Amino acid sequence: MSVAKGKVEADEDCDVLIQGAGIGGLTLAIALQQRGYKVTVVERGGGLTEVGAGIWMAANPMQVFARLGFAEKIMEAGWMVKLLRLEDWKSGDIQTTDMSEIAKEYGFETIALHRGVLQKFLFEQLQAGSVRFGCEVQSVTQSGEQVLTRLSDRSTCASAILAGADGFNSRMRGMAGLGGEKRYSGSSSYRAIARDARILPVEAEHEAYEIWAEGCRVGFSKINVTDYYWYMTFDAPAGEAASASAIRTHAETLFRTYFPQWIGLLEKTRPEDILKTDISDLKPLKQWSQGRIGLMGDAAHATTPNLGQGGAMAVEDALVLADSFEKLGLSGAAWERFEQVRRAKVNWTVSMSWSIGKVCHLRNPLLRALRNLALKKTPDSVTRKQIQRLYSIEAN
């Protein structure tokens, strides 16, 4: 990133330029357009695709969607999770969370849906022409009141704000000089959609499950009338490559060894649809912005998925950031306020998720028994405080 004096003519002008058309970037663009700002989103991918698996939108992002005016449509596009069951592969129930009780306080249960369905819905809420696919930031020059961005299609864009919503492997993080040290958890994962599957009985179709075993776990829920989203995590060295057939063979071994009653999930999944992803997060950055250029979502504070809060944190970011620009103008001060509001909750979520990842794969039977007992004996007051910290939306 370089710094220049004075304004420079560009091919395009906008108030806010956003790199990344994922869930966080699109939600931010919606929130800004609703406030009257001119927004351009650039996305390196060639368009919206069905690539991806499922996602759980808990009560906190659903509250954001409600403030933006379309929570009910998100609910219609997905599947309501009313009960979350946490189990041990040998001893059975560890904890049960009644999401309907959470809804009494926060307004929403968790909604499970295909990630691509959510992304397409958010895209459709934007003004036509707001997103430019096959395009990304190449370089930036920051002046007092302007960020001049050179894009990969050789055009230039002048904006008051540049927002990096380009995920865990953010290029914007480096361009802004904000560093970013990745931390591998020791576990990798498979994620997929089981099509036209009949896994749960009708009376349990609104339940979600996560089962912990020796060095691995599996979780799943319905995402619509016919399909299930499932994921599996397992201890593994970082960066191991595998063919689709090898991935399916490994997944089948784990299912048959630890989760045989749920192998129907794998049987209804095409091998080529199973996504393999190493589970990592970011060590906390010293700061999330530099002048008028800043980061949000996974680009700023990527978390492991153990709390199901990666997308949720990005959605919350979008609302707080849009409110900060409305309060303090399109300025570096607004980025600083955004970080002040969000930092404590995000750091807690990242830390808590990392800790859960360390205890869910325990192999020692005694340690597993002690862990399960501790979770069963956790006072309701502690659980309520954790739920409040997770699902409450910060005052803006």
C-alpha cells in the first residue's frame, strides 16, 4: 500500500469498495445500500456457484437479518433447528440445547441452509450491477480522503473506504500491512450435502446432532425437506492432499468405526461433492484497519468452526461496520469504532472455539468420561451466560 496526496481521477467512483462477495461482504453491501451509500463489490470468482456445503445461521446473525428486513425469507430458504444434541459415540447424550428456549429470548432458532442458497439470496438483495465477478484488488494507494484501487481488469476505482471481506486467505490483509499468522488446529474436515436422504424420523427432523469420538466427530442437520448438511472432523497433519475416492474411503472408515448408524449420510453423498478443508484460525491481529482500509469477517478474525460462528461473526461485523460509518462518516475513525465494539466478543469466540476443538477429539477413555461429566454438570447459570455472550447483538 502506498500513500499519495490529493485526489486522483479514476474510472469509477463509489463510497465503499468491498473485496469479496461472500456472506460478510454481501451483508455489508446490503446494509450500506440501505443507508444510501454507493457500493461496489469485487469478487475474484467468476460468479455465484453451488460450490460449498451447509451453514448454520444462529440467533445472532438472524437478528441482524431481521434488522435488515429479510429474516423471514432466510427462514423460508432453510430449515429450522429446534434441538441440538451433543453425544459421545459410546456413552450417548452429553448435552441437549433447546433452541426454542433460545428463541424466546433472542427471537430465532438456528436456521440451517445451503451456503450457496444463502449467498444467492444476499446477492439478490443488492442493486443490479453492484457486484463485479472475475475481478479483484491488485494494488491500493491511500490519500487523506480517498483510496485509489487498481483492479485486475485494469480499471481503477476511487472510494472513501476499502473493505477487505476476502476471507481466511485474505490478500487485502497483506496489502494493508496488517500481518496475520495462521494457526493450524491439528484437525482437518470433510463437509458435504447428502441428497434425498432419510436419516432422522419425522418427529426428530428439526434436531441437529454432533457426536464426539476418538480423534474425530461428525455433525449434521437437515437444510431443507430432502437434504442434509453433514461435516466430519479428524486429527491429521496439515496440507494432506487426497483424491475424491480416497476421501470417501477414509470417511467411510470413520463412519463404520464410530458412527455406523449415520452412514446413510455418506451413502447419499456423491464422492466428488465432499470438500476437504484443514481447520485453522488466525492469531489475533494487532489492528484490523490502516487509515481508510480495513478488514472484516474471516479476513480480520478467522475462527475454527467449533461454535458454528464463522459466518455469524461476519454478519454481525457487517451491521456494526455499517452503523459505524453512519455515525462517524466514511473515515478511519469509523473503522476504529468498529474494532472497539467487536474486538472483545470476537476474541472470546475465537478462543472458545479453539478450546472446544481441543477437547472434542480426546482419545483417552478416562479423559473423555471426565469431560462428559463436566459438561453434564455445568451449571445452568454458566450456560446462560455463554449463550448470552454468543447470541446478544452489541449495542450500536
